[in-house]
Amino acid sequence: MSAAIAWIGLAREFAGKGRLLGSWASSGLLLLVLALMGAVAAAAVVLLPHAAKIPPVLAGAATGATALPRRRQDETAQPYVRFMTLGIALARERLVQRVHLDACTWSDRFLLGIETSAQLRVFVHDLKLYLLERHPLTAETKMINAIYADAEKAIDTALDVQTRIGEACRDGELTWRRDPTPDELFSQRQAFGTALAQCGHLLHFAYVHGRRSEMEELRVLRAKAMSNDAFHSPALPPQRRWYDRWLTRRHGAGRL
């Protein structure tokens, strides 16, 4: 009963913060927390009949300790709280860290296939539109637009660095081109890495606030950004002349 209630509480607490079963490590920590809570509940059931033997002075001192000032309680009582809860607080802290690392690791792996700033720009723009359609709340919309603005600024910086280095390598001639220097390569990779990190924040939002069923849709957005068709506008339809409609009607009437 204690483990079931704890699972419901953890699921509500981590809603919008990450996935409790995002990896084997987080799943193991979650089971550890539930097992410890169940053990504490079982120990309480076993020791409850002996509660009458506890001296009243000791019970009063333990109750009064909860009224200590907040800072003093955080500084002095935190180790004792961890010991009294059989490590539940420590395991829960590790679970929070693991869930955050799972989201960061997933975002980094998802962006591995994107290699140019142009692909990154297309993917992030489509991802922003995708998120705005599924999160119409005002607060979430502001957050999505703010993260996208930072990502777009980082992508513009990466494109400027790439263009400047490309022009320097050409040295004003179209027939001869030198290789970038180590410093130029470092600047280019640093700018692109910063753009990837900023775009990873938007992808992190999609991971935390999304569902597992949306993974395929995100992969479609990534494949679209990596495709060559993403950088070419579709051909315009042929323009019809003013007498095309008359010719169509005439040929149609003849066939009838």
C-alpha cells in the first residue's frame, strides 16, 4: 500500500520534470525508493505496538525538534532525517538527478545526426511550431518562444562564423581555397556546439513535457531537416493562359 501511494505521488511530482522510467538507472532508483518506503511502512507496523513503551519525554523532545528555525533545521537535522528515513531522501535526490541526466542524454543523442547550422535551423523552427501546437498555454508558449529566440541567435552566430571563415579561406579567389587553420576550426566548432546546446534546451522541453508516443513525430521532423528537399522550395505550378479554359471546353465538347 505504501509503495503504491508513493508511486502515485512520485508520478505527480515528476509530471513536467522528466520521465521516471526514462532509463534503466532511473528505473532502478525508482524501485529502490519504493522498496525503502515499503520497508519503512512495514517497520512502522511492526514497531507500532511497542510505541507505548517510548518515554513521554523523548517523544516530546522529538516533536519539539520539528519547530526549530528553518535554517538551523536544514543545517543540523538533515543528516539525521536521512538516517531516520533509511536513505529514502538520499535515494530520492539521486532519482531527481538521474531523471534530469536522462533528458540531457536523450537530447544530445537525438541531435547527433545534425551536422550543419542550416539543418539545425530547419529542425528547430519545425520543432517550435510542433510544440506551440501541442502546448497552447500562455506560460508554456512564452517559454517555448524564449528558448527558440536564444537558439536562433546562437544559430545566426554559428552561420556568421562559418561564412567569415569560408570567405577567409577563399582569399578573394574562386579557383583557389585553403584549409581552415586550427583556430578557425575551433571557432567554428565552438559556435556550432553552442547552437546545438541552445537547440538542445528546446528538445529537452519536448522530452520533458511530451509523451513516448511522440518520438516518431520528432524523428520525422529530424529526417525532414536532414533531407536535401528541406532547403528547396517546391516548383511553382504552371501559369494558365487566358484562353486555356476556352480550349479545354472546346475539346471537351468535341469528345462528347
